[in-house]
Amino acid sequence: MVGSEKISKLRAILAENPRDLDDKCDLFKNCTAEEYKELALFSLRTLCKNMRFHKRRTSEKGWAAHHITKAIFEEQSIFDPYSDPGFIADAAKICPWYVLRYTE
């Protein structure tokens, strides 16, 4: 599968269920660091559409945000999010509480 075709298919999966970044993590293991970052931000944007998570939420979306950020910061081995302040800043704009709990 060519890069842009692969990304389009993975984005379609995340558009249906953003939490699949964690639940179906094997789909993303062959992504490059840049592809994974793009997909991680897409997943957070899709989940947090029209709302920002400035505090912890106990809703289904809050639980999904927990799993997505846990996958990004604890479980994937594609890139080191802690060494990429630009990624952290972009992710924190979308989902502040769940991202900043890892970085503050």
C-alpha cells in the first residue's frame, strides 16, 4: 500500500472510531513517525471535535481520550513524543488535560 493510500485508509478507520489508535494499535505499527503523529492528531481532533478537554471527563469520550493519549505517550514505539515539543503543543491544543497530564 502506497503511503498516502495507507494514511487515507487509516484515517477512515479513525474517523469511525478514534479510539482505534489504541484498540487496533497493530494497524499503525508500520507507520513512519510523521505518519503516526499525523494520525494521532487526527484521532484526537476527531474525538474532541467541537469541544476541548480542559479537565478530566468521566464520559465515554473522556475514557477514549485516556486510551488514545496512553497509546501515544506510553505504548507506541514509533517516535518519542517527549522529544517533540511541536507535537505536544499541537496535541495539547486539541485535548489539553489528557496531554498535559503526561508533560507537566
